[in-house]
Amino acid sequence: MGRGTVKWRTASRRGRAPTPTAVLAVVTVAAALCTAGAASTAAAAPGSEQGSRTGAVPRGTTLGQRSWASSTPDPYAFAKDAKTVEGADGTTDAVRLEPGGTYRSSIKKDGKLYYRLELDATSSAYVSATAVPRLGTTVSSADGVKVTVQDADGSTCSAESAHLGPTQSPHPVTAWAAREIGSRSKYACQEAGTYYAVVERSGPPGSAPDDWDLELDYASEPRLREAGSTAAPDTWNSAPPDTLLGDAGRRTGGMGFSTAVALRQGVWQTGIRAGQTLFYRVPVDWGQQLYATAELGSSPGGDGYVGTALSVSLYNPAHGHVDDVGCGYDGSQRSAVLRPLPPVQYDNRYAITDRVSAMRFAGSYYLVVHLGAQVAEKFGDGPLGLTLRVRVNGTAEAGPAYAGQSQPRGAFDVSAQDRAEADAGTAGSGRAGGGDGGGGGGDSRADGSGGGDRMMKLVAAAGIGSGCVLVLTLALWRVVARRRADGGWGERTRA
């Protein structure tokens, strides 16, 4: 050992044990080391100053003063419990997806992948695919992904395409498709059997050949105990409400569906960088209406105009697209307002309009906000201030009487826990079968930083502390036992 290093002479029948003073000294040193280790682990949690994620805003700074740890935002936070699967080039070798499951895959340019579904004759099945272009790739507004559900005879049950759109910058884009029981498809795709979820990537010639990552979500909805109406509601309040006013709270957004930060009604602020996509979730119960506005703050510098700088998309609890809106940016404050949506009702599924039909079940509705990468070229790396005004109107009503449980469990209702998480700004999927949170901020703190990772690290810190106490107790017990056996105390030596 080096100079000054403390070394213990092992007590034995041929030697002497340490003195009481020495025992106390080593216990004190070891305890200090344990405490430091636990503290550093806790400090690395996203909610702490030392361990805040890229994009977290230190307290006491203004939007124009915030510093960011990296100029390149992470593109997407995949669900931590997502199972990696490989899509098949044809139906014969297609891997089976399980209801309530979340999966990770990838797709090549112009690729077409098949995944197998085993469906009964009573449940509706919803499959969504979130495609994630890799950062730095060249993309166009026409690049996108298509999801189709087909039966064993190749007939299409439903299909939807989603494209990157006018922001023309790489960001996650989501499409969904379904096999619906007793809805608009009264005759096709109603039997039990083997079905296929088909995911296709589309794009014009000249787009980047890089693979895109995929996150697949598969939710099932049970039938009703008793058949009801098969017509969409005739009327609903489509008048926009008064602007929601008041001081803003802090909510740092998540970076994926599994890390979306929960919001209740209110005014919320954060910062958003060019090229970044933020995910939020709002619990909306049966009979309630959701309204949302996103405001991009003025820039302290720069010059020019970006045609579509900010895009806001809304997805339902099955990650089905509801609506989207965008706005340009010239350095002055701009806002993007989602059109009024109907109250959440089961019978909305019978509507002809997709945006009304998508408001078919209660649960977590996802606000996804993207700031185009080209904004940085004219107004710098930012971040720019982002304000969300979220309103949930109406009194929660009793939901439909389902004959079974949804998968993931609780996906299509709003629980007391969902409301508590919205009050606290918790990060997580809002779905019982989704990821375990983390990666995107959100806990009981007002700024929404932290989340699942923070909790896990605090648990780890507690575990380190408890483990150290146990080890020290055993060590002290051993020393005392040896002392009794030897009838005396040893002494400390230095190398």
C-alpha cells in the first residue's frame, strides 16, 4: 500500500485485534463513503441539478438564458419493456404480436414488413407503428410510413399513412390501423382467425436510404356486454372555449409515448430546440372534451421565415391519429390551435370523419409537439419558449359496459392514478402495459423533470445505503467476536 494508507492487521490467535478507537474510525470512514455513493447515485437522477437530462431547465434562469447540454436532441425514447422483433418479408414467417404488447423493430427504405395477429371474433384490435428517422438524415415532406391490417385472404380491414409533412425535418411519425368489430366494417374482417399488420415505408426517389427504427403498439378492446347504438352522435358543442389564462407551470416533455409527461388542465411552459419532439399525455374521461393550444415564443435574435416551423399532433389512447395543426415562424410569437373536438364517446367510432371517429375511448390522449430543424438555420439553436394551454371541459361520465378487460389493462379508462399523475407531471405511458417511464422528465416537481429513472435511482441510492449499513454491522460484529476470543485489542499500523 502507498504512504498514509490505513491497513488493518487481521485479528487471529497469533495476533491482536484492533483498538476500539480504530474500529470507530474505520466505521466512520466507510459510512461516509457509502453516504457519498448513495448521494451521487441520487444526484444522477433526472430531477437533480447534477443529473438533469438534456433540455432540463435549471431553476432561476429565463428562457433566453437556458443552457443545453447538447446541440442535438435525442430523436425518440423507446419503451424500456419493448421486445425486439424482426418483421418478415412475407406472411409465412411473420412473428406473432401479443395484445397489449410493445415491440421494437426497424424498416429499410421502401421496405414492407409483416407481423402476425391471432384475433377472436369479439375484440377490436389496434396496431400503431411509430417510425423514427435517424438524426442527420435527409428527408422530405413525403417520407412516411403506412400501416395496414389485412385478413388471411389479403383483404384490407383498415389502413392509414403518415408523413413527415411540411416541417421537412426528421422526427417520429405515427400511423395506425385496426380490425374493428361491428363498426363501419359490418361484413369484412369480423371472423376469428389469423390477420396481419403490414408496415410499409414510403418516400420519393432521392430520400436517404438509412433504416428507420420502429415502435409497434398493439391494443385490444373487448366487446360490449350488450349491443347499443351504431350511429355517431348528431350534435356536439363545436364552439371554441375562452382562452385559458393564468401563470404557467413547468412541464418538460417526454421523448416518446412511453415517457410522455402527464398534464392536467392548465398553462404549461418549457423550452424546445429545433429538431426536437416533445410528448405529453392528458387524461380525458368519457363525456369530456379536450382543447389544446401551443404557442412558440419570440426569438431573441435571428432573421427570416420558416413556412411550417411548429407542428402539433394529437393521438388517442391507442396511438391513433386524431388531428394536427402547424404554424410558421418569423421570430415573433406564433400559436397553433387544435380545432374543437367532440366529447369522448363510444359511438364516435361510427362517424365518417376520422378526427371524430378517433375520439372513441377514454384514456390518455397524447400531444406531440415538433419544432422543425430548419428553425436553427435562421434563429439559432435555441431553445425557444413553448407554452401549452390545455383545457378539459365537461364532467366525467360512466363509460360503456365492456364484457372484458382491454389489453393493456386500463388503456381505455381514466383512473384516480391517472389524475394524480396529471397533477404531479409524472412521466410514463399512461398505459398499464407500456414502458416504465424515464427518459423524458416528469415527477412531482413543478418543472416536470425526473420521472421513472429518477425514482429508480433513488431506490438504488437507498439500496446502497442499506447495504452499507448491513456490511458495517457484520464487520463490527466480527471484530467484537474476535476481540472476545483473543481477550484484547490490536493496534493500527501504517505502510
